[in-house]
Amino acid sequence: MRVVVLGAGVIGVTSAYYLAKAGHEVIVLDRRPGPAEETSRANAGLIAPGHATAWASPRAPLQFVQSLLGRETALKFHFRIDPRFWAWSLRFLAQCTAERNRANTLTKFALCRYSRQALDDLARETAIDFHRVTKGALYIYRDADHLATGVNNMKFLNDQGAGLEAVTPGRCLELEPALAGAKVPLAGAIYAAKDESGDCHGFTVKLAERCQALGARFRHGITIRGLDIEGDTVRAVTTDQGDIAGDLFVLSLASDSPSMVRNHGVRLPIYPIKGYSLTLPARVQGAPTMGGVDEALLVAFSRMGDRLRLTATADFAGYDTDFSERDFTIMLRVARDLFPEGADYDRRDYWSCLRPTTPDGPPVVGRGRHRNLYFNTGHGHMGWTMACGSARILADLIAGSRPDIDPSGLSPARYN
């Protein structure tokens, strides 16, 4: 079949790979000049099932109120007129019970764990080099009480096989010698031995090349305007370069996915959450050798060859991608606190992107109300972690095969 994939980020390209591998004629459309030039360009790099807890939790409403009052929190909300923001926020708050948090976390973790294995299989069969680090990840705590809370929370994921371990400051230094120069006290960490890190952008660009070797075609610099739909069938994608017909269509346009189907009676509760990333030249000595998160300020870090990547903040700012230097102050402070000799801090590459986030946390994968329109979108801040798994599930669903894990928690039907 002729399958048209909308979007060439890591989700769209992994979808294209599995579909092309299955023998489909695949066309990938994207407005950017190359693959992975938006949300997938400069993410944290963490492949982190051990950090799969759903954002919507009993603590989130307090963060919501504190943020609106101007206090510094991990989730930053702003008063906005946009009705889509308020509709999404009400759905998000409805998910903030302990029961829903556990269910959503379980769905996310199952997908993340499956996806990590899928990535392992894909990396082995393609031999793509993407600065992969498989030493695990450290989730670092500065305060003993905060660590105790983290240890208590990790029990649920460990019951699912996450393999998380609470470690002492001394063990932290054994696992990550670069922390020996830290300027702040460490209470300990949670070590996720099965977590990884790698360069999502580099991976996606190279996987796109493998897709082309399998016969997939990429059309970059093309503006997607909408879908030509008749009844329950998508006839074509309308673009600034004419209509592009197909037998099946896969929607992987991240935060722009809802606008493609809104006028066709489909409501995707996906809202953009802005994140910021900072990339620095890593020094040979002093830079971390594995990825992790400073849990005090929720700053993620990872080593990508000769670069050190840091990301932070979940900013509910609509579709605005602007940033200023002050948006990166916390990231710089954390990097200098933990790895004072780890990078050239005067050479900074700033970036911001929009993470397509669902109110419950899991992405939207599967077929909706139209017989030939499939979704693979809404992965939030864990698109890199979930990409290979959700793409394999998508390919199985299109083939009429039973996926390796239960996809019901990912289905578009959960919002109807």
C-alpha cells in the first residue's frame, strides 16, 4: 500500500522505517529542510523508562496554582485566552488522582520498556551510530527527604520490572566520577541501570537514510495544509505543492496534529508544552559519562560524544517558541553545580521546542474514526524513549497483527 506519513521527526521517521520494512510504498512529508528539525532536534537524549511517571498526579494541581501565582515550579502555567489550553488543562486536572496516575504511569512504562527493546533491535540491525550510552542513568537528589520520597515512588515502577536502585553519595561517585567535582551536597540518587541516552537528531537523520534505502521517499520543505476527507476515508493530503494521494495516512505532526483533524470532527487533546535545551562543548575530563536528572530542579543532562546536552522546564506557553538567555539560567547553574569542569560554559547553543502532550500522558497510537487514518503522535517529553515502540505497534496495527504489548491505553478511542 501507498502510505503517506505526515511529519519527519523521530516519530514519523521510525514509523516510516517499520512501514517501509514491511514492504509498503512510503512517502514522508515535512515542512523543514531535513529530518528531526523541530521537537526532535535537541531533546534531552535520555531513553528513560525509569523516569516514565505520568505528569498528572495528586501534586500537580498545587504546582498549577503555585505557577499561576508566579512561583518557580517544574510545570509553568500562564493565564491564556486560548480555549484549547483551558480544555486541555481541565482534562489534565481530571487525571490528577492517585488511581489515574498509577494507570497512566503503567501504560507509559510498558510502552517505554518495549520501545527500549525495539531500539536495541533496530540499532543492532542497522548499525546506526548515535552516541549511544548504555551505562544507565542517575536521578540525583540534593535533599534527604526528597530522596526518601523518590525511593518511595520508585516502588511502583520496580514492581513492573524497572530495576531502580537507591544509591548513596559514595556509590554515585563510583557510577559517575565526574560528580567528584560537584559544588553542591548530594543526598544520593536513584540509579536506573537499564536506562540509556543517545543523540535523537543524529539517529533520526541516519534512520531516514535507511528508509530511503528501503524505497521510502522524503519530501521536505512542503507545507501541509490539511486533509481531503470524504465520509470515513482520507483521499489525499493537501499541500502548497498540490494534493498527495495515498491508501493510508499516518499523522505524526506533533503539536500540529490536532489542527489537521479538528475540522473533521476529531478532537485530539494534544497541547504544546515548551521545553528548553542547552548544548555545550564537553571537556574530555569533568563531563558526565552517563545521562541523568537533577531532581531538585528537574534538569536533565546527557553526554553526546563531544557535547553536553541539558534540558529543563515544562512551559505552557501555547505555540510560542521564542526564548531569551534567562530561560537557560537554571540549566547553566545545575551544570556548573554538578560538573564545574565538564564543559566550555562560554560556548552555548540555545534551543526551544514544543512537546506534543496529552493530558493523561501516553501518546495516541492507532486508528481513529476514519478507516485509513492512523495516529502516532502526542508523546510529550518522552518521544525519543517511546519512538521505536510506538512505531512498531503502529506497523503491527496497520498489518492487522497483534502488537507485542496491549495498545488499548494508547488508542484514540480513549478520548471519545
